Amino acid sequence: MTVYLIEADPRWAKHSGEEGHHGPEWGPEDLERAAVFLTELAPQALQVFEYLLRNPGREIHCTELVDQALGGSNDVDPARRVAGVLSGMSKAHGNSGRRYPFSWWEAPEGGTGATYAVRPSVAAVFLAARLGR
């Protein structure tokens, strides 16, 4: 089942992220900051983030990110693979002065893997920064 979260959905505030997932949100005044952020991402982190940006507001399971953004399985657990790839955002995040530009949610009890999404307003900032380069 495909789940889309609108901008005001309360589930954005109930994400599983801890360190780095709180603080100032990305906004329209951050176009230049977002352009720099994109240049500082590790290649696979950029691939995953761009996939999320093409699907604003949609919760995407880690297996889909592995299959669609990273070219399929490499015998590593998809949840671990995506988490490892997204650690390639740490430099850009540290330099940005903003929170990570995505949210993630652990699987519910009995489920496996995590889901990820980018808020529609945050996706708009990064897409506009992409166009401005």
C-alpha cells in the first residue's frame, strides 16, 4: 500500500530519527544552502536522496530504495544498506546548520525494515536548488 503524507500530517513529527533529525527545517530561504548540501553528498547517498525527492511525501520502504535507487541487492540487509548509504550525508548535514532533509520510521511491531520520506516543502527547496545550479 502506498502512503503519502501531506505537509501538515502529524506523522512527520513522529519519525524515528534522533540526532540530526531535530532543529531547523529546510525552507525557501535555504536554496543556496541546499545546493551546497547536494554537492557534499556521497554518490550513493545522492542517489537515494534524489529518489526520495522524486517522490515527495511518499513513504518508501528500504527495499524499494535498494532496488530502485541503488541497483538492487548486494546480499546486505536492505535496512542496513540504506542506513549505511545515508550516513554519506553526514558531512553535508554537519555543514548545513539544518536537520537531515528526510524522515524515517522504524517498521511497526512484526514488520521489517524502515520507511523513508521527504516532506513536500523540503523536496521543493532541493528541487529548486537543483534547477538553480
